[in-house]
Amino acid sequence: MQPTQTRGLVLRAAPAGENDRLVTVLTEDAGVLRAFARNSRRAKSRLVSATQPFCYARMWILARRSGSYLITEAQPLEVFFELREDLGRLALAQYFCEIAETLAPPGESAAQFLNFLRGTLKLLCRDPRRPLPIVKAAFEMRILSMAGYMPDLIGCAQCRRYSAETMYFYPQEGHLLCPDCREAARESGGIGLHPGGLTALRHTVYADLPKLFAFTLGESGQKELARASEAYLLAQLERGFQTLHFYHEVSSCPG
């Protein structure tokens, strides 16, 4: 059996044995794969750089009869070294990789997910002034929408009212309620969104992809947006993320 050529981005890597790595890769053609890279931890190995996290590479992957995979050859195409220069951006990139690993379809084409993750990592490297809460929220909401978890943000779920001084977002249901319908239904909870935060949340779902990150928002709006997007992701996926805890720990550190 001959190896199959594909392109992929290394989401994470772990030592395997004395010199090998077990690499989790988001591939263009087959979604998320876990493959062994023999001798990839040796300094002179031709696989050493291409099998490190955040490396986008051309890979030759062999499917073995045992059901496991082996990376026989790899050529780095893009390595996001700049992520390691800032702990906050590094933590956020790790979180994005964990989300992509969770949502990308296994065993089938995942080019859309791969290109989106790669483009976001590139943004983190090339635009260090972009507020991380905005990047985080935009990534969370758009990748969820790509995976079939698009919320209804067009208007109130009951009366279809488009806006109010405060609209309430319900992460579990994935919809909005206006103040009147919320009161009539005797609903509590929900995440209050003022016009700026609501406009930004809608943008993360409905904007054309090239314009996804192209918006500004004040500090209070960023907090509303970040709270809504994170709550929505956790409610819809019904699980936590270790990398998310690490991101929050890093973000809360002074300086």
C-alpha cells in the first residue's frame, strides 16, 4: 500500500517511545488523523519540524492494516513561530486547535475547517494588536456555524423584533428574546446584549468570511461578546476544554 499525499496542520504532538511522536493532524482530505512519526524527535530527522504543533505541511500518510497511520514523509509549508512569542496568543491558538479537533468531520474532506484554522493562526501572528476577545469570539461562533451549530440571531425568537436597548441571548437554545417577550414568557437568565455587542455577535455568524475579524468594539462590548460566544460553544458542545482554562489563567495574569 502506498502513502497518500495530503496537506495538514499539526494540532498537537506527544512523545511516543524513545524517538517517535504521535501527531494529531487536521488534514485536507481525511479530517482529523492521529499518526505516528518515527524518529521525529531526533534532531537530524527530516520530520522534526513538520510534526511540531502549529506546522502546516505537505504530508505522506500511510494507512496500515492495523488501522493506525504512519507519516512517512513531510515537508513544512508554513510554521507559525510567532505564536510562541506571546503566551496569550499561544494559549488561544492551542484552544482553537482543540476546538477544530472536536468539530472537524472525521474521515472526510475538512478543507474548510483547515483553511479557517490556518487563516486564524496567521491572523494571530501577523496582527498582534487585534484584541484577543474579538478573535476568540469570531472563531468560536464561525466554526460552530460551519459545523452545523448556527444560532438564530436575526431577531427575537417570539416576535422577530430586530433590536432593543437590551436583547437577551440564550446559549442553550441558540436564540434571542426581546425584553417584552422575555417578560411575557417569565423567562429569566439569558445574556444581556446591548446594540454594539449584539451587532458584533451577528457579524461573527453572518459576515462574509474575508470580513469576519474586521470590526472594532469597545471594552464593555468585547466582554458581552466574549461571554455570549463562549457560553454558546460550551452549551452546544456539552463539554469543557482544558486549553480554554489555560487561556483564562494566562489572560488573568497581570502584565
